[in-house]
Amino acid sequence: MEQNFSEIMKQLKAQHAENLQQMPLPPGVEDFLKAKILEQDVETVTFMLKLAWVFGAQAGQQAVAQAQVLETQPRKKRIEA
């Protein structure tokens, strides 16, 4: 059975909340988001989520590409004393 978005977000929050609390956001983001929620501006909030999703996907793809490049490079021999 497929999980719904709410369940997935609960799991992600439980797994990553502590690390993400340490991540700073630009000044004013929380106030902006609160205002958009109070205005029921679902379009802007959805746009923000889509941007975050795309940026995250791009970062993930870049990390995979970088790992693949590193895997194909010959390893240098360690010099032991």
C-alpha cells in the first residue's frame, strides 16, 4: 500500500528534525511563510515546496554523479612508513 504524503512527512520529520533545526534559513523566511499560510496562499507555499523539491533532487543527482566520477578514478597507493 502506498503511503500518503502526511505519513511520509511525519517519518521524514522524525528522522531529520534534529539535523534540520541546525540549518539556518535566510532572515524573514518564517514570517513570510506564516503570512502566506494565514493568507491561505496555497499557490505560493506550493511553489516554495516545488523549488525545494527540485533543488534537493538536483543536489542528489550531483552527489551521485560526483560519486560515480570518484569511483572511476584510480586510487592512489598509500605510502606507509
